[in-house]
Amino acid sequence: MTMISRQDVKRSLLVSLWFVFLSFPIMVIQVNPVERTVVWRWSNMLTVAVASFLLSLLVRVWLFRQEKRLVQVQLSPSPQPSIFHDLLKQQKFRYPLVIAGSVIVLAFPLLFSSYQANIMTTALMYIVLGLGLNIVVGLAGLLDLGYVAFYAVGAYSYALLNLHFDLGFWAALPVGGLLAALFGVLLGFPVLRLRGDYLAIVTLGFGEIIRLILENWSAFSKGPSGISNIPRPGFFGVEMSLDQAMTFMYYLMLGLLAATIFVVNRLQDSRLGRAWVALREDETACQAMGIDKAGTKLIAFALGAFWAGLIGVIFAAKTTFVNPASFTFMESAIILSIVVLGGMGSITGVIFGALILILLPEYLRPLSEYRMLAFGAILVAMMIFKPEGFITGSRRVYRFQAQKNSPILKDDE
Amino acid sequence: MMSKILEVNGLTMNFGGIRALDHLDLDVHAGEIVALIGPNGAGKTTFFNCLTGIYVPTEGEIRLTSPLTGKQTLLAGLKPNKITELGMARTFQNIRLFSQMTVLENVMIGRHCRTRSLIFGAIFRPRRTRDEEQDTVDRSYRILEKVGLSAQADEFAGKLSYGSQRRLEIARALATDPFLLLLDEPAAGMNPQETADLVDLIRRIRDDGHAVLLIEHDMKLVMSLSDRVFVLDYGEKIAQGTPAEIGVNAAVIKAYLGEDMLDEEST
Ligand SMILES: Nc1ncnc2c1ncn2[C@@H]1O[C@H](COP(=O)(O)OP(=O)(O)OP(=O)(O)O)[C@@H](O)[C@H]1O
Ligand SMILES: [Mg+2]
């Protein structure tokens, strides 16, 4: 059974042509009334075409999955792996896909403009933020609406440490992460007993408190005007132009993302990761099975916050400027949307979620004023059609020692 | 006489105005199967919740003694996970499995309190952690074999049949290496064949050296399986003794067994 038929592709092409036609006057033709010239922005046309084509295809895949799932539910109650997993599992697809993906990702700054690379860097940052929050929300099931607070802690610790003590980026990176983790524990303690919506409200309050402190305690944080002239990351003292610095930033983020994926993957697949999922599933049973609820929750908060802190430092270095306005509830909402949209508890899901939520608005500039609306619509649609997210986390299959030694044994059972 | 591993003195539990447990005394010896019976709402589950630290009792003492080390612990105010670590594990009347985890993983969760690796171990996977993980998998798998669920090891726990879920609850509790196992209505919802298998399983668990304290409504199971029986009514202990003694106890027949027992005998 193929996932997308030729028919679907044709229809999506038609949709995208329509979109290009409709958006042509706004997106492509730009009249400059002063110089009396017309600028034709052909690249915009391409973006609109590609984006609408992909979006339409996505909706089709979605509907198709929906049908397939309904059928499957009737046929057999077993959990159904997602199409992405199907695709990745097949050796035939796996290697070409992985190789093509890595080549594009690695060569991105060389293939595209620095503006594009910059957007991509932002997307990578949100992937890491999503992966961090995914530990707290997706794995441990603790609904945290104040995640941005830790991001702010990271950003401000670099900004302030640099301002007062001239601390460099590379030293600030771990410090920012650890400070954020400390704040994670600080937040974790009072909310240990809270669950669900209560927890959500308290964490939301915590996020706002941090922002308000940064806004109002001018002596400490320079208030709403923020801190500027934060140095970009250095690379063994090499002088870099702005473009080069941006490219370096991209590769830096890529490296951090790779490390994050590696670590989160291992955490998921460990004694600790299983305890988080058990905690998410049933706190009382989890505790009755000998798991220290408080400790396990605190570790989740601390680790989640750690990555937010790291990205905070990188954010400060990337924009060379921080002010409290960058750390509003909207940021928490975006990161949470990434996790929910992608599929709670799944790394691939978070990557897809971040790419969709960060790149789509960037490439559909005219939509960006309706970003909030689009968010709402997407999330609501998600709740209705696919409450478990794009990609459902699958569980690992463990091998019993005897099975390892004799593969035949397993078939005999 | 084997050593006393659980000793409960004057246990009382109030919920606001309701007294769910009233000065209850109970003990369990090593290697015993003890049954706790009583009509619906008698306070049996509440008793388990007090033992395992889910509720903090209003009054009374609970003393747990490890048969291996002889170490005695007063359970007052201990967290549920600490009590499990001491060697007393339970199942739930209203099944509480981790339904989004596989059957094997559910049992592996039980090994949590007997293993140590944390963040460092998870990320760097040193030899120690790898060995520990493999040991967890192997032990869990063996427990699944014991309860007859190894064929479904990789299925989601939520997909199991009702009877299998009850056995998985037992397997998960066994994985914590308890010397005392508390079973809350393990046969509820099982068909006669499954119940017979369960009786067999509980005997094997006892033979492996775990003492068992079980709540059950199925009288035939209780009478055939247990060494001693405690009877609870409105939070008070109204009788205790061997199954034979309980079967003829007037108070018990009046309060609880009543017609049930007469029916049982006439058939
Ligand atoms: N958390 C609670 N808050 C208030 N009352 C409670 C609570 N838990 C139990 N009770 C009350 O305590 C009494 C005993 O309940 P319990 O669940 O222990 O009975 P049980 O013997 O297990 O019954 P069953 O055979 O139906 O399982 C009941 O009256 C119940 O309503
Ligand atoms: Mg009960």
C-alpha cells in the first residue's frame, strides 16, 4: 500500500498552482511608487509554490493516515507504527534518506544564502528546545508552561557574566546550562505535589515571574532596554565576518543538536527514561513499584532546563542582544506546540514539529501576522485528528540473554 | 514457628468522619499465605494502602522485619517507594499497569529499586550500566516466564486480556524482590481456568520464598490456598484463624459468609 498516490500529487500540484496564482499580486509583484519601478520577486513565487504543495500533501497524508488508522483499529487493536517509522525501517529507504538528509543538512550554509542559514539555525535551536521540553512533558508527563524561564536564565547568565566578568561564550555555555538546571530544581521542589492543570498554572506563573524580574529589576538586568554587544562565539581566536560567524553558528547548533539527540536517545532508553514514562502513566503505581517520585521528577525538570539554558546562551550569542521581550509566554507556547505537534515522547516527532512550526511561518511571511491563529488552528486540528502527535513514540524491544545467544529460541516460543 | 515479618498493632484510619479501619491487629509469618476477607467496603484495600504508605494511618504501628537480615523497621510515615525497597510489594485491585509500556518494561520498572544507574550511566553506558540493564532484562523475562506471559513480552501492557493484566501486576510486584507480596483481589474477573492457574501460581510464589497476604472474595480460593484467614467488617477484625475455623465461625457466617457459605455447601 503506497502512502501517496500519483493522484494525490497531482491534486497537491493543482492546489499549489492556485495558491501561486492567488498570491501572485501580493507576493511577487512589488511596485515601488517612488522610483516608479516594478520588482518581480520570483523567489517568493517558488517558496509559495513549494510550501503550499507540501502543506497540501501533508494534509492528504494526514487524511489518508486517519482512514488507515480507522480501518486498522477495526481490524486489529495493536498499536500502529507511523508512516515515518515504516519508511525508516525499510533498509531500502533508510540509507538513501539518511544520507540525503545529512548531506543537505551539512551543506546547507553553502547551498543557501546566509539568511536561509540563519533561519535554519533558529529552527535547530527550537529542535533542541523541543527535545529538552520533551523530557519534561513528553516523557515524564509534567505539563510545564514556563519553560521559557530557563531559556531566559541561560541567555541572561551569558549576557551578565560577560558584562561583569568578561566571561567568554565557551565558558558561559556550561555555566548557563547548569544555572538553568539549578532553576529547574528550584521550580521543581515546590511543584512536586502538583499535577496536570495545577502544575501548568504554577509553571506558567514561574515563567512570568522570571520575565517580570528581568523587566523590573533594572539594577540587575538593565530592565526592558536589555543588554547589547554580547560577543558571538569565538573559534580559537579566528577573525570572522558576519556571514562566517553565522555559518559557524549554524554548525555549532548542528553539533549541539547531534549531541542532544544522542543524549536524549540514551536517556530515553535507560532506567531513568523508563521511570519517567512510568511516572507519566501512573504516579501512584510508579511509586508503589519503588520509584522515588520526587527525585525522578526533579531530574526531569533539571535536565529539561539544562538544554533550555544552553540554547539561551546560544541565543544571546547569536543575536548579540537580550531583553525580556524575547522571553514571553508565547515562546513557551511555541516550544510546547512543537512537542505536542510532533508527538510527545518521540525525538523524530519533535524534529518534525520544530521544522514545521518554525520554518512554515518563516517561509510563509504573509501568514506570519496570523501566526497565532495558525498555531491555534493547527493545534486544534491536531487534537481532533491525531491527538498522539505526528509520530507516536514506539517502545524498545529488549533481548533476553538466552535469545541473544541463540536466535532460534525466539522463534520457537 | 517461622519468624514474624509483618506485625500490625491497633491500626486505625479515619477519612473525615468515616472510620475505615478500627484498631486492627494482624501479623504475617515468613513463608505463609494469609488471606484478608470481608464484605465490600470493609476496609481491606484501605488496609493495603496504609501498609504500603499510600495513606498515612491515623493511629497504630506497622512493623516490617526482613527474614533475611532480621532488620526491623517501623513504617510510620515512610514513602511508598521506601517501603517497597524494604521488601513489601503490592498489586492493585483496579489494575494500574503502565499501559503505554511493553509487558517486559512493566516488569523492568519493578527492578528500578534494585538497580542504581542514573544520568551518567544512561548517557555513557559504562560496562556496569550495560550489565545492570541486561540483568534487569533477564530477570524480568524470567519472571514473565514464571507467570506465563513471556510470549507477550513485547506487547503493550494495555492490550493484554484482563486475566493477563492481573498476572502482569503480580509479575511487576515480584520484580521488586519482595519477601512479602500483597495481592488485592488477584482473581477478580478471572474465569475458572484462569483462577485455577492463579492458585497454582500463588503456591509457586510461596514455594519460592515469598510470603503472601491476599485480599479475595472468591471463598473457594481463600479456603484452599491460605494458611490463616483474617476477617474484616466495617473496619474491625471480627475473626481470625485457619480456613476450617473461619468456615464454622458464627460471627463470620452472620456478618459475611451467610448464605454464600450455605450455597457453597449445598452444591
Ligand atoms: N480516600 C478515601 N477517602 C474517603 N473514604 C475512603 C477513601 N478510601 C476508602 N474510603 C472508604 O473506606 C471504606 C473502606 O473502603 P475499601 O476500599 O478499603 O473497602 P474494601 O474492603 O477494599 O472493599 P471492596 O471489597 O469493595 O474492594 C469505604 O467506606 C470507603 O468509602
Ligand atoms: Mg478493595
